[in-house]
Amino acid sequence: MTMRMLKRTWAKYAAIAVLPVMAMLYVPIANYSILLFGQRALLETAPVDPTDFLRGDYVTLDYKISDITSFVRREGMSGDYDRRGRETFVSLVLDSDGVASVAAISEERPPGLYLKGKAGRSWADSFTCDYGLGVYYVPEGTGKEIEDAIRDGDTKVFADVRIIRGRGVIKKLEIAAR
């Protein structure tokens, strides 16, 4: 076997070994890069629940910006706005505290800060959008505490989300007194 053939064989085996590892690392690296370089937005939460037997405590989150009904009605879209299951881009505007609210809804990627989600329809003229930010894992034993804080009328819970090109990752939850 010549040296040239040996080098080619070694390169093939190296590629076979490296490609699966790189594929496995893509998602964690992509999420970490969003946490490092993404634009910050606070999303006000609404309650849900639970515990995962294999992964531990988590909170299921819903967001005020997930209910796009008032925006759709304000823009006069209610009768013809049935995009259930389709990709939707929701432009966000931040107030002085960094809390996000819906600025616009479109079928095309908008400039500025936005989240990409799937449109849904709850009932009648109620419209929702799912951004894929519904579950956040918390330290063991703290899930119930956070759920109670979300349901409690004296506190607000915000998800500190980092966003790049419409994809958001939750960095942490912030509990604030009203």
C-alpha cells in the first residue's frame, strides 16, 4: 500500500468519525451562540404546570405575546386571518424595561427584532402563535415555587429570552413584584 493510499484511507475514516460528532454538537452550539450574541427581550408569562420523570422539574410557560387576538382585531384582520399551522413572523417592540409586545405580524421575515412561530387558532376569533419557548427546566424542587409565583397575583414572571433571526432561547426566569 502506498503512502498516498494510506493518507486517503485515513482521511475517509477521520471524516466518518468527525461528521456524526459535529451533527450532535450543532444544536447545543447554536443555542449557546444565541445566548451569547442574541438580542435580549423579556416575555411576560402566563401559568401552566409539571415535572418530567427523566429530566426533573420544569415549568410550562405561556406568554402574553402568544395571544395575538387583540393585535389581529386592532388591524382588522379577524375575518380573514386563519393561518393555522403556518410559519408566522411576529415583530416585537420593547418598552423601556425591555418587555416585549407585538408590533406586527407577517408571512415574511421582517427587519429588526422578531420571533418566528407557528400560527394557531384557539376558538372563534381567538388567535395564537407558538414560538417553541413553552418549556423551561429548573433546579429540582423549585418548579412548584415558580408555578405558584406565576399564578400569584402579587408577582410577575418574565422569561429572559435571547433572540437571533427569529429563534429564541430562554436564558433565565425573572420573578418581579408588581
